[in-house]
Amino acid sequence: MPSDGPIPSPKCMSLPLPLEPRLKFSKPIKCILKYIFLFARF
């Protein structure tokens, strides 16, 4: 398996709820998109 860059840590899935509601949705979405792009390269 290609190993470019560090392995994404699962801490982005267990972030404490931020005060701003838009951050609450944008951060998990960016994290999910990052995983989608990582898996899409295979």
C-alpha cells in the first residue's frame, strides 16, 4: 500500500463540539472528504 504522508488520525471523528454551529458541520465534512479522497486514490 502506498504510504505518502502520515496516517490520518481518528481524532477528527471525536472532536469536541465547537461553539459555532457552522464549524460543527464543516469540520466533520472536511474530515470525511479527506478520507474519501484518500480512499479514492487506490
